[in-house]
Amino acid sequence: MRFPRLATLAAAAAAVAALAACSSPSQQPSTATDVPPVPTVAAKGALTPPPVPGSAPVAIGPNCGDLPLSDDPGSIANMSLQPVAAAIESNPDLSTLSAAITRAGLTAQLNTAPGLTVFAPTNEAFDRQPDLRSALNDRARLTALLEYHVSGTRHTAAELRSAGTSTQLAGGTVRIGGPTTALTVTDGVGTVANVRCGDITTQNATMFVVDAVLIP
């Protein structure tokens, strides 16, 4: 009578073992698809990419169309790639101003200053004021005259119009009037200069081409 009981116990044990095998998790090794992908971080480049030809901000003023076109020297796009004294030198309409900057020894100072606003008289503006020739030959007077055309803070046309005045490196102020698209600049003796083209962006300055030399 013992043998049937042993057979029954053996059968039960076999059933339990089979059930355990079916219910236990697979021990197969994980494949690549079982592992979450490792996140990657893209390498960071320059936060502000350097300007490229043709990408300069749009300048504003009634005579901006008179500037050289495309990427030619003295064009808005070309000047945006250079510090301000170099930008002035590249523009054929500003050659008298460029020569004065060189004569006064201000080229390096203007090119390396971190942020400026520059009122740049055209060649015609200098030609209309022949009494300035003596100043062009006196370095101290010339330096003071040129620094009266420069503010140590960088401003857009809209910011200048909102402020109403600009304090210059030489001391003193100029008054800003007119609409943003056609600003006027009034100097210390009351001469009103018209901005022919403004908001010209260079590497370190915002430049406004004017039709009169500003006198402190």
C-alpha cells in the first residue's frame, strides 16, 4: 500500500516544479533594447555668433541708400564686421573724419572701447566749415573736437530720441530731436546736424552719419 502513496507524492512534486518553472522570470541576458539610451549633451558654441556679411541690422535714416551696397567697403554689412575707427576708414564718404582720427592718435582708443555712440560728419560737412582747418592742425583742439562727436555709452536711435540729450567724451552735451527715422543733433553753438543714416552697427559702437561738424 506504500507504493501508490509514494507515486502520488512524486507526481505532486513534479507538478509543483513545473509550475515554478513557468512562473519564474526569464534569466535571459538583457539586450541593448532593454537599456534606456544614455542622454548626450551637445557641445556649446559661441553664445553670440559673429556677424557675417549681409547680416547686419538694418540702419535707419533718409540717406542710408547712399551708402555702398552689399558687402562693399563702407557698406552697412561691411562696417558691422569692424571696430568703429576701422569702419569709418572703410567708408569713402568719411575719409576726412578718418584722417582726423589718425592725426589725433585716437584710432586705437576708438577701436578698443567697449561701447560707444559716434556721430560721424561726412566729407561734405567738413568742406562746409573751412574755419576748422586750423583745428585739424592742432592736435589738442582736434582731439577735443573729435571727442565731442563720441559718447562713452552705446545708444540706438530710439534710445537717443527718448533721452533727448547725449553726454560726450569731451564734456558737454548735444541735444537730440526729430523723429527716430530722421534724428537731428544740436551742438553747443546751436548748429543743427541732420542724421543722414543712423543705427549703423559696428563691432563696438553705434554710428550716426551726420551732415555737419559738431562744435562744443
